[in-house]
Amino acid sequence: MPFPFQISPHDALLTLDTQELPIYEDALPGIPGVDVQPLFLDPHNGVWVLRVKFKPGVVLPKHYHTGTVHFFTLSGRWHYLEYPDQPQTAGCYLYEPGGSIHTFATPADNDGITDTFMVVEGANVNFDQQGNYLGLMDASSIMGLIDALITERGLDPARYVTPPQPHYTDAPR
């Protein structure tokens, strides 16, 4: 069998060294202690890949996932308030099906940072504890959030992988 036709030839790997890229500290407005490093943001297909570091005592808004999540804990520990008996610690992998609802928290008594890596499809629809809508987080909003932080703080532009915008071919109609 011959090799398949390569649709997207490239002369270099699309690779990022997370040790060399900036991590945007306190990246979520109104929620201190959440540092974000974007790695892949695809607003056209709704996929976002982030490295996120959480300080002790962080509680995120309760949220509903419109798509799936693959969540790896690299160091530290965290849990969902709805599942306190299932802490996630260094080395844990969590799969979340679309339609999941939960509240992320790092214990206040954590010894240090909780370092995580996540692959998210779709959006987080965020609510307060009374069930009132707070907002949406998806690949597009994260791009806007990072761009705003860079402008606001006078930082260098972010480097992450993002596919090009879909377009028509040049074939005649």
C-alpha cells in the first residue's frame, strides 16, 4: 500500500516547550489564584488545550460542560465539591463526558500549586451557587481573555497553536 497523500505538508513539528512559555498569572477576572498557559485554541471546532496552575483555596464557579474533557493532574490535588471523596492527585487522569456539572476546588491546606493539563471540547457554561448564569468559557473567550491580559499588562504576544480560519477553495463555483 502506498503512503497516503499528505494534505497538510509541514517542514517542522508544531511543538511548544511549556518551560519556556509564559504562564499568565491571575488570568481569570474575579478569581485570583488561577494561572493559565494556552497551548492550543481552536475557536472553529471548539477545542481548547490549557496548562493551568491553581493556588490553594481556589474555587471556580459551578459549570456545565457542553463537550468532553480530558483532565490530567500533574502535581498537587483538587476535587469537585460534588465529589469530595474522589480527590484528584498527581498522576490522575479524569474523563468528563459532555453534560457534566460540577464545581472545581483546590483545598486551602494544599502544600503548593496544583498543576494541571486539560483538553476541552465545547464550552463551560458558568453559574453561581444559586444557579444564576455567569458567563461562558470556550476557545474564543479564552483567546480574547489572553489578548486582553497581554494588552493590559504590556506583555509579549502569546504563542500557542491555532488552526487557520476555514475558507473556500479556489475552485470555480
